[in-house]
Amino acid sequence: MTSGRISEHTADVVVRRLRAFRAVSAEAAAKLDDLVRGRVLVAPAGRDLACEGEPANSIRMMLSGWAARYKTLVDGRRQIINLVLPGDTCDAQIYLVKRLDHSIVALTSVSYAELDRERFERFERLIAIDGGLSEAFRCETLSNAAIQREWTLNLGRRDAFERVAHLLCEVVARLRVVGLSDGRSCAFPITQMDMADATGLSVVHVNRTLQELRSAGLIVLRDRTLTVRDPEALMDAALFNPDYLHYVSPG
């Protein structure tokens, strides 16, 4: 399922994702790893890592586990607006705004690095003197924006079958570049409720759609593991084109 061991307490997985966008030197990777060491936090599933309205004073880098950005309405209804997977940086420029406009919750147990304002300055200096690293972070920001646009298209125009299939395709593609998928199989630890909140469907509709995908011979979802039996057919069913992820190297 995986193509390499990743430590939960180093920046290795972050560097792997950045290298999907641009070349990152060994020296820059070592300096980034130095920033992360000693700043690693852990949280159980269900815990908020950040809450809407809080001061925007920390960059978070996901080292292991799955999290999600979300928004809620006053009556408690939740919309997951983005999955945060291993290697993702949550808004490298977050310090440019005063307060968070969304919340981040751990969907599984997670480990993540949290860089405070003092380390921001070291982070900025590192980026400023390393062109490859600077471009990689800018490309990551552009990729995250493109993912958000694709999710908007999912909610507005794709039907239920296409939405769920597209989510599965995206997860496999994103995990592949950090060495956590071989392009056909990966961990899939989230609940159908999480999937419902991400796709704008009911839990019943998500369950029915997963059954349809299984019956079509496209996927196997068992023991918190996703296996894609026919990647090309699943991408066709989802109308999935990975170009929006903007990876130079697919992993």
C-alpha cells in the first residue's frame, strides 16, 4: 500500500509533497525538518486543531493522520470544505490575516507540527533564500486553491456517483505523491458521515453510492482500506482529471 516509511515526528512527508511541485534541495529539507522538530503535537480523532474566529498565528503541517477543514451553520450543520492529508501545510501565509475563517478537526488520530509566530520568521527567511522551496510552497498554495474549486464543482454539478468517485480518486492521487499509496490502494480511515459532510449528501446516499461503486467492480472498501480495482474506469466514472492538482511528479 505504501512506498516508503514516514516518521510521524519529522518533516519527511511535508518534503515529499513539496517535491511533487518543485525540486527541494537536501539542505532546504534538513532546515525545514529542523523547524518541525520539537513542535510536533498529537490529537485524537474528533478534536479541533483550530477553531473559526481564533487568531491566525500558527502554521500547521500534517505529519500523520487525516484532518478536515470545515464550516458550520448556526444550527450545527457541518460542511467539510477540504481534507487535510499527511504532508499538507495549512495555509503557509495564514499570518497575513487576523483570524481564522474556518475550523480544522482531526478525523483520525493525528500528529502535526505547529509553527508559532517566532518560527514564522525563521520559516520566511528559509523560503526567501531558497528559490526551489519558495516555489514549492507557492505551488502548494495554488494546488490547494484548485482543489477547493474542484470541490465546488463537485457540489454544484457532479451527481452523487461522480462526487463520491471523484473524492476517492483525489485521495489516492494526493496520498500517492507522499508515498502512502501505490495508485491503487491506500488507507481510508474516515466515516461515511465524514464523506457525507464532504460531498453534501446524506449518510444513506453515501452508503448507497459506495454500494453502487462496489457493484460496478470499481472499488473494494474494507477494514479502513480502499482498493481501486480499475483506476482508469473509476477516473472515467468520476470525470476525474488530476491536472488540477498541479503535480510535476506524480509520486
